Amino acid sequence: MDAGAVQRLGAQCLQILLAARAAWEADEVELRLENLSSEFSAALELMGVLPEELVNHVLTKDKELAA
């Protein structure tokens, strides 16, 4: 997800992003954040969330074998 144009991030939007992360992780689909705007990063920090907490790390068999 490109967050470069984000000017405001409210708590409800953060809830949706966290729910999407959980759902996509359960479906083994990767969620990535790119180009975080300063407003996006500041809002996450204000709400006590690190950008790393919004992305999931899907392990495929190929990635598991490489680890």
C-alpha cells in the first residue's frame, strides 16, 4: 500500500488497516507499506503503532526453506 499521499490517519482507519493485516495474514497474503508520508508516520506514532506492526510477513515454503 502506498501511503505517500496520506494527510490524515484517524483511529477508525487504523482499525481497518489492522483488521486487513490480520485477515490477509490468515489468507497468507502479504501486506506492505511504501512511501509513508510524514503525516501517516506521525499519526501511527501518536496512536502507539509502529509501521512494522501493520505489515505481515507471509512465509511461503520457499522462504521457510531459505531461512
